[in-house]
Amino acid sequence: MSEYNHKATEPKWQEYWRENNIYRVENDTTKPKYYVLDMFPYPSGAGLHVGHPLGYIASDIVSRYKTLCGFNVLHPMGFDAFGLPAEQYAIETGQHPEITTKKNIETFKGQLSKIGFSYDWEREVKTADPSFYKWTQWIFMQLFNAWYCNESEKARKIEELIAIFEKSGNSNVNAACDDDTPSFTAEEWKNFSESEKAKTLLKYRLTYLSEALVNWCPALGTVLANDEIKDGFSERGGHPVERKKMKQWMMRITAYADRLLANLDNLDWSDPMKEMQRNWIGKSFGCELDFNVVDKDITLTAFTTRSDTIFGVSYVVLAPEHELIDELTTEEQKTAVEEYVNAAKNRSERDRMSDVKTVSGVFTGSYVTNPISGEKVQLWVSDYVLAGYGTGVVMGVPSSDDRDFRFATKFNLPIVLVIEGTEDMEDPTEKKHGKMINSGFLNGMDSKDAIKAANAKAEELGVGKAKVNYKMRDAVFSRQRYWGEPVPVYFKEDIPYLIDEADLPLELPAVDEYKPTETGEPPLGRATNWKYKGEYPYELTTMPGWAGSSWYFLRYMDAHNDKELVNKEIADYWNSVDLYIGGTEHATGHLLYSRFWNNFLADMEFISHQEPFQKLVNQGMIQGRSNFVFKVAGENKFVSKGLKSQYETSELHTDVNIVKNDVLDIEAFKNWRPEYKDAEFVLEDGKYICGHMVEKMSKRWYNVVNPDDVIEKYGADTMRLYEMFLGPLEASKPWNTDGIEGVSKFLRKVWNLFHNAKGEFQVSDGKPSKDELKALHLTIKKVAYDIENLSFNTSIPAFMVCANELSKLKCNKEAILKDYLIILSPFAPHIAEELWAKLGNTTSITKAKFPQHNEEYLKEDACLYPISINGKVRAKLEFPMDMGKDEIEKEVLASEAIAKWMDGKQPKKVIVVPKRIVNIVL
Ligand code: ANZ
């Protein structure tokens, strides 16, 4: 056999790895550990395209490398198996989402296994398996049974809180709790009814039931999280989303806001990622100020970060959802306000926040009093004020805030300058720290000091207090859907209770249809007699997609434990993920929720490490490279790119799989669509040249490349190398197969190093030469450095240069080729394994040791010195690298080549510049 045959070789080794369980990982705590994780995929019906494996290939290279370096490497894979598409399909077809999901997982696994990943499939997790979601439900129960103590800055058991209430009520409790939590004494607590106690505790529990304003998507029949909405539409399906008040399970993630912020400092994540999390958490220091309503016994509290601008307040605004709007609206303004409020309801929060240009609003007819200046100003309603942030009341300062300025201008409200030089409202932030004017006791101060002074004054007058606010809200945890984890809760007289731990998992019941019930209850409302102990109705919502993904990384550590979510010692051993690779789209959703749950589990001492992902790397997107044909208007005729200006044409996407180097395969195109069967083609130089463009890889644009096809044609090793060769891991880049042949050729060259001209396997046991050792060790050094720095694209040329060098040197020495194979094996494991076996090894190359480079071999051992006499180079002499100046001088002067230029004279000066030149002055 002469040619390398990937079709025979790759499946053979995949089979060998599987049969011999080569990638099995033991929890061997005597070895140093390394945990490499990919964000597990949602198994969509479309299968993988070449963009998906990019991160998986990178992580696979790192795990194989770390294994070769002697680490015990955890490199698992699993499936985020609950999700909307399978459920939508179930609604349309009646097929149980479990069946669809299973099928899709099979497809994914089939595709993944062809790429030759080193996953330990024995640790596979699927979030939709009852054996997995039993523990998701269990975590929910722990959260229900916990509260967050601000004093000790950690979660504690709810029993401890009850004990405190019994002893001293809640006046000394500093906890994360609902804003409307009343205070009570021990005596009052003891006299509470069971229902009152339960309701009070819900105000503290880390997961709680609450009436909340949510993003309701009528088309999907469910509530969506903020990160599932884009510009007022659902991310999946693009359906409109509206705000609605509903009873929901919530997660008190805000309790962890400070820790989620502080811990970021110690994580090895990119700055933009950290910044996105910081902005999402959005901690801001400000002040709450009380505005009394004129002639009414109502006080409105506004949250401001700029109390220094209090003298510039020319109106106050309420969010359209504010509870007191009716009471605050005068008879004359009633219709106008009602109309405005109704219209505002249908705008999503995101739209309202991002829309800074158009301002709208309506006067309530009421007035409020400025708590510091005593001035009376109008009270308005506007949707630029969000109900859920701060207090839902804003003091309008047109001279200092752009939006307020636009508002005041539009509605003819006064504008009072309070900071020097703010006349130019184009960029008011520029003037943030100017000097205060027209501001009573604040005059002359700079803005920073004025904020402090105004806060102090407000506190002194009892009209305000300093306040820290967060943008982040508690997370809605309920979904009105079928295909998710049931919430392990039942109701007795409207009070929620947890089911017994022994009754976990609470499995999804069968339903006749996957739609909401006629009365608008979630699909679980269709299950017949779905009651706890046959008596108490269960919670009917299910958990959101992010529940399972918030802790799956812990389950891989101890995937078959049926006693605990993870054994603590094992969790301590594997600890944080050392390298987590995934997309930037999870910057705020998944990555915050998992950090929250992991921190919580650490508080409860189920694990010891607070943060789940020590290092995070975001792989770039592989974009599609679309191809176009140019159709002549009104005819079934297509004209090649270069000639299209001679016709009136329209551009149509064509399938990239029937185009090579932008040349269309005309026969394949005719067969692609029945309507093109008889199409005519206008060619240039006998070819049809297509147009091209880089855009998202999507079925719509026919630019999706399936890894199966690439593997069929070139093999998995080529695909792996090629994906890495495309560019830096974190950069986005188009998939362009033009260069793939080069990579494939390189692997054939590697093959040929081990084979003679007749194609027979032939290696020698000769002693490596200096040049051979140098070529090899340069590559070892470079590749190890590159992998450690996740710079995979730069390793590929290094491998190529080395193979060329060895081939030039006609090196077929086993001593060299063996190490070359080992360092190549993380990238191209199949061919490496094949040649390794041919070398006579009986154990897998994955059990080998990554060679250490030896600096000695990299040293140049001699240096060629130009010898210049009176400025003219007269000879070149070679001396050992480590030879001293004096010795070089002696040798030069003694050499015959030089003697003839010296005319028997004694030199005036000899200057030896080490490793460069020798200058002789006569
Ligand atoms: C007066 C003022 C003057 C303000 C000024 C800003 C600049 P961050 O940093 O985001 O916390 N605000 C308060 N609650 C709001 C709500 N529910 N919806 C919309 N805007 C709200 O910003 C806090 C500032 O945003 C607050 O300070 C308030 O406007 C506004 F020159 O008060 B400020």
C-alpha cells in the first residue's frame, strides 16, 4: 500500500478506541488533574455544520496534549436535551419530544464520533434524562430551603432563619429578601398562621413564587428571559413579546450580585466577557429621594445617581406600570393617561431602553414637591422609565441628562442649568464633573463632592438615603411548556410545598397534546390526575432551558452517582473547569446562572469551589462563504460572473456544495432544482464563475458545509487540521475550502516520511543527525508553546516546515519520526495512531509521553565570522559558538587565510564582536 487511505484508517482507529475504552477517565486523585470542557450542544434536527466542531477540535487538542503531558484529563461531552424546537415539533406533529431528541442525539453522536474526539462517553450526560434531572430538581429543593445572609455573605439553611424568627423576629436579619417584606417580632411570627409563615418565608427563599412582570410571548405560549429576547421579539422564532404580570417561580440571583462581581477579578476570562457580565449586573451607587405629591398623602421615591442635580429637577416621571398612576391622575388627564399606559404596555423593556431618540409621555395633572428646594414640579408618565429598575420613578433634569433634555424640549418644560457649561446638550456626560451653579448650598462644588453633600443633606432632612442598585433582576424560572424539568412542588391550599426527596425524580407525565389547556394552563395541566400522593396538585410550569446547563459540568465528574449530585471528594479533585470553550452568546445567560448555582452549592458545602469556570475562551464563528449565480431577467438562463454586466440579472444563492473554487458544476446545478433542468448557461473561458460573499452559515443561504462530507472526502484529520489552520481560535472566519488540499497533501507527506519510493513502510534505526534533531526539537518547542497558548493555527505551519525539512534530509529515522508522531497526534490522531502501530507499538499513541524539547539541539554550535581588515572583508572563518574573544583573536591572527593580507605587520587593533564579525585595523 502506498497512498494513505483515510477511509479505511479512520474508522478502524475509532473502532479501536471505542472497543478498548481508550478515552475512559478514572477519578485518579493521585495524578494532577486538568478539566477541559466544551459548552454542550443542543441537539437540533439540523445536525452539526463545520462551524460547530471548531471549539470541540481545539479542546480535543488540548486534552490530548495534556494527557500526553501526564495529566489526568476530564474531557466529557453531553447534551442540553430540553429545548423549544423539539417541543414545537411535538406540537405540530404530536411526536413526543423525547423521541425527536433521542434521534437528534444519535445523529450528533454519529457526527462527533467521525471527527475522532477523545470523549469519555461513559460520562455522557443528557439534561432530559430523569437520572440527570433528578439532581436538577434536587438543586431546586436546596435553593427553596435556603436564604442568603448578607452578614456572612453566603446562603444558609432556611431552618436557621426560622430559628432566628422564633427567637427575635426579623428586625436583626440582614438578608436578601423581597422589598415589601414587613417587619415582625418573635411573638408575631409565632402567631402567624401556617399560610402567613409560608408566604413570609417565600420572601427570603432563594427560589420563590412571586407575582412578577414577565416577558410573555403569546405565540410560544411561554415566558422568556431577557437574554432570550432580541429587539422585542423572541430569539427563537422571532415572535413578539409583551409584558405581563404572572405568578412565577423566581431565582434570587440578585442575592449573589456582589459575589458574582467580585469573583470576576480572579477569573481568567477575556476583558469583554467580564465587562458584559459587569454591565449586566450593573451595580450603581445612588440615592433615593422622596417627592411629596401636592395635596395628596402620597410620597414618590425616585432613584438617582446624580443627587447633585436636585436643583435642576423640572419634572418627575413615573413608569407607565406604576401602581399609583390611577390615584395620581386628575380627572382632566384621565383619558390621555389611560391611552398612553395601554400603548406602552406592548413595548418590550429592551425597546424602551434602546429607543433614546423618540420620547413620549403624558402629564398626570398632579404636582410634586422637590424635597430640597421645595419647588413644585409637574408629574408625568413616560415609558422611558422602567418599572423594574430603581423605584420606577425618575427625577427629570433636562440640563444634565440627554433624554430628560429631549423630553423637556418636546413638552415645553423648564430647563435650569445646574452645572457650569452644560448649555451644549449634545454630550452632557462630558460635563459630569463641572462646578455646580444655581444649586443653593451646592454652588461652587464640583459634581463629585456635590453628590456626597446632597446625599448627606437628604439623609439629614429625612427625605432620602444612599442606595445601591443593580440592573440585574431575579431570574424568572417558570416556563409554561412541556419539555422541561417538572418543578418538584405541590400545592396544599395554595401554599407550595416540596415533594419528599425520596420521591425524586418527579418525572414528566404523559399528555395527549403538547399545547396549553383550553383554560390557558401549561401543557402539564393536561396530565390526568397528576397529583402528589394522588391528592395535591403539582406545579404545572416546568424549568427553563438554563436549569440543566447551570450545573451539568459537575455531573460529568461523577456521572453515575445515584446517591449524590457529585461526591464531594471527587468534586474537590476535579474542581473548577480549567478551560471552558464556547460561544460569546452565553455571556450573560448561561455563564451567570451557572456561576450563581455553583456559588450556591459551595455555600451549602456540597462542593468546595465557588467558581465553575477558571478560564474561559470564546471561539469565533465560522461563517459561510456563499455562492451566487446570475439569472437573466425573464429567462431560464444564467450568465457567468464576468459577463453579467452585459445582461439584466438577479443574484441567486446556489448550493456551495456544487461549486469548487467558485466554478459551478453545471450538471449538478441542473439536477439541483427541477426548474433548472433545461437552463442555459453563458460561460467565460468554458467555465461558469460564481459570485461569492461571506455571511452567516445557514440553510437559507445554501452555504452550510456538513462535516460528514468533508470527512468523506478528505478525512477527519485533514478537517481537524484545516479548521485550526483557518485562523486564530477566537477570530471569526469564513469557511473556504480552497486551502484544504494543501493540508491534505501535508498529511500525505508525513505518510511518505515513513515509506520508501515504492510505497513500502521503511524506517531506520540510525542515529539522528544534528540537523534532524534541530528540526524536530524546534517543532516540539513551538507546538507545546502554541497549545499552551491556544494558538493552534500557528502550529500547523510548524509541522509543515518540519516535515519538509525531514523530507529534504531524507530522514526516516525512527528516533525522530516517533516523537514527530506524538506531537502531531493531538491534531491528527488517526494517522498518528496508524503510523505508531506500524512502528511496532502495541499500545495506543494516546498513552505515549509528550517529548520535552532539548535547548542543546536548538543551539547553533558554530558561527561563521566575516574577517574584515581595514574595513574590507577578506575571509570567513568558522568558530564554535562558545569560544571566547581572546581565543578567536588568537586563531584569526594565526590563520593562513588572514596572514597573506597582513603583510607581516602587527595589527594596531583587533575587535571581536561575538557572533557577528572580527575587525582588524592595521
Ligand atoms: C437624575 C439624573 C440626572 C440622572 C442626570 C442621571 C443623570 P444607572 O447608572 O443606570 O443606575 N433612572 C432611575 N431609575 C430609572 C428607571 N426606572 N428607568 C429609567 N431611568 C431610571 O442610572 C441611574 C439614573 O437613571 C438615575 O439618575 C435616573 O436618572 C435614571 F444628569 O436621576 B438620574
